[in-house]
Amino acid sequence: MAPPVSSTTISRFLSSRRIQPADVTALATWGVAAGTAAFYLVQPFDFIKKTFFEKPEPEA
């Protein structure tokens, strides 16, 4: 069984970690993937078509 990890060890690891360009790239890639998946699951195409592409009917 592994010995318990102290909070100082965890804080030392987290404070020594710096953000690398690969981290930013990975975050952006996962963000685009999550956004695309959410858009695919919701599919608000009727709302987008009615809001942006159809002209409103003139009121009498």
C-alpha cells in the first residue's frame, strides 16, 4: 500500500508546473471538440435559419 501523500508535496508539484504551448494547444483542441459535440447534440438549425436567414413577415 502506498504511503499517504502530504499536502506540501501536492502544492509543490502544482506550483512548479508552468503552462506550456502544448497545454494551450490541447486546451483549444478539446474546447473545439466539446463545442462541436454540443452543437451536434443540440442541433439548433431551425432557430439559426429563422433568426438569421428568413425575412420577418411585415405586420399589417
